[in-house]
Amino acid sequence: MSEAWKYPEVYVKLTDNVFDGILMEKNPKKDMKKAQELINNVYKRKLYKRVYETPPVKKVQEKGEDLENLLLQTELTEDDFAVQKVTYSYGKGTDNPITSVYFYTKDNDTDCFPSTTSKKTSLFLPETFQEEILRVYSKNDEKIEILKKETTECLRQVELYSVNDSATKQEHREILPAETGN
């Protein structure tokens, strides 16, 4: 099953019965027990809780690994959190996908031409075609407050922390009214 992705004819035949097979395993090995635990958690809706999400940046680069290493230097372990790097794009990475599209004229449907690469074609074109974010999830509900505090500190060290980020606004709400109350 772990090699099914290499063979498309096998991969397309995989169904949710894989979950049932994992759950029904009578003498599971260590890896299988972890898989059973994760599937049971999904069924019971015991999902990881998002602690932080960075604002979008063009390139996170190695900051995700740096963040994870810094968090591991605290009292937290790998079983307490997960760091996920997410990339959003228009399908062509950092390139403008419109440059790969060919257009036809109304008069002649056999002649095609590539789109212009000029930014003057439209004011609606975005400047950036790909962005990345980091998400930090808590796997351990008992250490979620410690993880929030340590994540904030570690994000400052890797220069990804933002007070304006929606994930941290609630944390700072008590401070902001006191500052603006003059």
C-alpha cells in the first residue's frame, strides 16, 4: 500500500477501505498502532488545534525548519506540536499562468498567439503569483498555552511574527484598548 503511488493503475483503485483495513488489523506493529490512533482521532474529531498561522510571505525558505528546531529547544517535544508549510499559487509556481495560455481571434480559429507579458494588459493582475505560510498545530492539549507562548518567541527569532496577524489579535486585544483609551 505504501508504494501504490508509484503505480497509477493500483493507486486509482485505493478507497477508504484502506482505513478499515488499518483499523481491523489484529496484531498491529508500532507504525500501524500510530496509524490506528490517528484514524480513530479523526473519527472522534480529536483534531490538532491550530496555534498560529504566519501572514503570507513570498518565500518561507528554511524558516519552518528553524522554527521547529527552536521549539524543540524549549520544554516541548515532537509529540507536542507540528509545523506545516503551506504554499498557495495559481498553478505555475511563481510564474504568471497567463503567459502559458494561447489566445485565438474571432475571425480565425486556427491561428493562435501567446498572451503578452506586459503588465499593461490589465490592472487586475497580481504582483505575486505564489505565497507561503507556516502553521503551528498543537498535538497535546495540556501544553497548548506553553506552545502559544514559545511559538510567539520563536517566530520573533525567525522574523515571521506579526501583531497584526489574525491568529495573534485575540491574544493582544486586552492590551490594545488600554493603550488607545487616552
